[in-house]
Amino acid sequence: MPSSRPHVYSPYTADAARLLGAQIRLARRERRWSQDELAERAGITARTVYKIEHGDLSVRLGSAFELAALVGVPLFHAERGRLDADLDRVQARSALLPRPTRSTGEVHDDF
């Protein structure tokens, strides 16, 4: 059963969401787009654009990333090639780590 308590985010997370939202809002305004225009381009509601621009952490991550991409706010690197290279590097490092094992719940301690 889902909890009815709201999730409490760290100050760092809240600040990061507000920063991303402010960057998206600035870039949108520099393009002279309304929230309605950006919402239409992203396939979301203007209310969701408003929430993202104000750092609301209840919105979908994909929606926030899509707005950033549409208005030209770089999330990790300005160049797409660097993002791809970083993803490849992280996947290669991850492949070197041991696979998780599944516990059967039984303990075999007979040495």
C-alpha cells in the first residue's frame, strides 16, 4: 500500500530541481515561447511546464529532461557525443562488476 506521506527530498535535490527549472524558464523566455507553446511541443500540459520551471519534484523526470532538450539546456554536456561517450564508459565499468546473487533464504554453514 503506497504511503500517504509526501516524500521529503534533500536540500541538494530540491536546489538542483529549482536550478534546472530556472534554466528551462530562462531559455524558454529567451526563445519568446509561452508555457503553452512549450507544453504543446513537449506533449504535456502547461501546468506541468509551470511545475518543472518552479522545481516541483513530483513531475516525471522524462518530462523535465524533454523540456531541457527542447529549449537547449544541457543536462550533462552541451555536445551529444560526450553524453554518448560517458554512457558507454559507465556501461563498460558496470559490466566489470560482479552480478548480484539471489538469496534463497537458506544459510548453508556446514563447513
